Amino acid sequence: MTRILMANRTRSFRLTRVEAPTMQEALQKVRAQLGSEAMIVSSRSFRRGGVLGVGAQEVVEVYAADTRSRIENIRRENSSRAKPMDLSSTVAPDSSVQRPPLSEAVLVEQSPPGSQGRHGTTPRFTNAFLRECHDLLISREIDPRVADLVVEEVSHLRLPAGYPDPSRVRAVLRSQLTKLFLSSPPLDDQKRPRVIILVGPTGVGKTTTIAKLAARAKIHERQRVGLITLDTFRIAAVDQLEKYAEIIGLPLVIATSPQELRMAVEDFRAKAVDVVFVDTAGRSHRDELKMAEIREFLAVLPDAEVHLVLSTTTHGKTILSVANRFSGMGFHRVILTKVDETISFGSLVSALISIGRPVSFVTDGQNVPDDIVASDPERLADLVLKVNAL
Ligand SMILES: Nc1nc2c(ncn2[C@@H]2O[C@H](COP(=O)(O)OP(=O)(O)OP(=O)(O)O)[C@@H](O)[C@H]2O)c(=O)[nH]1
Ligand SMILES: [Mg+2]
């Protein structure tokens, strides 16, 4: 099933040539020599020997490049220092999304000078219930400006007298936090096929999430599902999705150019496929060239739903800078992964507000297809407070 993938940037790599009777054996040789992240640069098959074509043997020749140091660089880049958070820098607004009034205020509001005391406690909140609310939010690593605004909202409610009941504090905060997040109404699901593309930095869980979504669409919703991968940079990446495709029983097409992508979708349309999931290679948000490549692919599918996948193990400051760099792709939704590995979801709240796109799904583990749920503001509030989370 593996098709041979042509890569176009080869200058910086030393090429290794292998020969074998079949493509499968040639790829095995490449793997053995260069590891599973080798990049196939070119391949051809020809016949050798024999007389007048009789007795000639099929030979497959593959040139591959060793990308191990490059992959390491990409990984290092992604885990490098975060930029300072800039709450005023937002991605382009999505007119289909109704932003709650409080979140607009968050983007412009500044904390009054000296507003943070112990654990960020605001002295102007003299009421014990409000102080308890504020302390809880700060302990969840929520930006103090956001915490101030949420507590300000709580202060307009009729507050219980006496020592604050912790469960009451959480209930009130849950309902206020819910207002910070956008709901995620379904995108146009009348189109056939719906095309759902996942983009995002390396290693955040794009391929695993596609496998989860695709399996659920097929098994639970009984939809006809197709898979396309644009991640032709590494053999291992294609193998990964190919395995899922085989297990789930789904057709997978490898598209190496925007034209192939368009043709693949047309082909699925002709076969009455309901939904097509498109996997992309992880891109460092700092690599403009590769970001431009993805944009070229996206340009041929203007109706596609683009979901930006972000790992919640990334700190809020980094998340915002990643989202800003991916904003050129015009993503419609955010998918948050790895909440099972997240210590504090609170630091992401201001980033999510600034991003201004609803969260469509949240994933909480490596199990396909179980560890994923559709997201809504209540669920995100629960994640902040870690109450009944997932
Ligand atoms: N704990 C946890 N691990 C996850 C989750 N989602 C994905 N992973 C793991 O994260 C790792 C990377 O997942 P991939 O799906 O390969 O990530 P990717 O974004 O496709 O990576 P690239 O294609 O290399 O950019 C794998 O080990 C996954 O099992 C999650 O929700 N929780
Ligand atoms: Mg992947």
C-alpha cells in the first residue's frame, strides 16, 4: 500500500542508495541503515540482466536521506523557550463565533496596580467568599487579570454569608468560568464529504487524534470515512497512519502535492464518502517555509474545516505564540490534547481567550478511539477546576 514519496529538498542531506527485488525489501533496507525517520528522495524500478528481456530481474532502486539530526533539531526548536505572553495579540476573529462579553473585557482589562497580594489575592476583595474564589483561581495558575475579572463578576451575585463553603465556591466559579469559553457549534456538516484537516506543531497528537476521530465516525456514527496524509516527510509517519487505517479498515491516500490532495478528495466524493480526515506533518511554528507549504495545500480545499491541535502540556505563553503563527492557516477550531498529562490547565485560559476560536475536542490519553471527547465550555471550566474533568 505504501506509495513512494518524492521529497524536494535534498541538498543538505547525504543520500544513501539501496537496491532490492521489491519495494518492501528496499524500504526495509533503508530502515535498517538510516532508521525509520529516513526520507525517501526518489525511487524507480527497472529490469536488469536477461537476454532480449527474457530472464531479466526486477530491481527497485531507492535513494534515501538520513534526517535524524534534522528531526532532532525540529524537536529541540519546539521545546525551546517561550516568548512572553501578549494578551493583545490575537488571531483573526472568526465571525461565526459569538464571543461572550466577559472574554472581550479580558483582552483589554489591566489589573489595577498592586492588585496581587499573597497568592495573587486582591486586597480589594474584602468579602471572604470572593477572596476564596480568587485564591482558588490563582492556585490554578489563571492569569491574575482573568482571575480579577471572574471574581468581579462573582461580586455581583448574592453571596452567602459566613465561612465560604468550598463546594459552593467551586460551583459559582464553574458557572463564571464557563462564560469565558466559546461554545463550539458544529461546522457545516451538510457538505459531502466534510473535509477535516488537522494542523499543528510536531508531536502534539495530530495523527493519534485523527485515528480516534476516524474510528469514532466509522464505528459510532456509521459514516463512510476516508483518510489522506500530507505527512510524507518521514516513512515512520506514513507507517503510523497506515497502521491505524488497516486496523480501523479505512482507505488511506498519500498526497504529495496540492493537486493530488484535490484529486484524492474528489475521488472520495465520487465514492460517496461522508467525511475525510487529512493528517499533516508536524510543523515548527517558527519554520515559515513549511508553514507556507501547508497553506498551499489548504488553498485547494477552501471549504475544509481546519483544526489547530495544541498540546496542553505546552505552557499558555507558548500556546499563544504557536497559535499566532498558525493563524495564517485560518484555523476554525482548536483541539486540545494530552490533558491527562497536564498539571495546570489554568495557564491556558488567557491564551484560549486570546485565540478566539472554540475548542472542538479534548483528548486525554493514547488509547484509540476512547481517549477523546467533544469539548464545551463546561468541560473546559471543569478542567480548570479539575472537577469531574473528563
Ligand atoms: N498522554 C497522551 N498522549 C497522547 C495523546 N494524544 C497523543 N499522544 C501521544 O503523543 C505522541 C505523539 O502523537 P502523534 O499522534 O504521533 O503526534 P503528531 O502530532 O502526529 O506528531 P508528528 O506527526 O510527529 O508531528 C504519541 O506517543 C501519542 O500516543 C493524549 O491525549 N494523551
Ligand atoms: Mg503525525
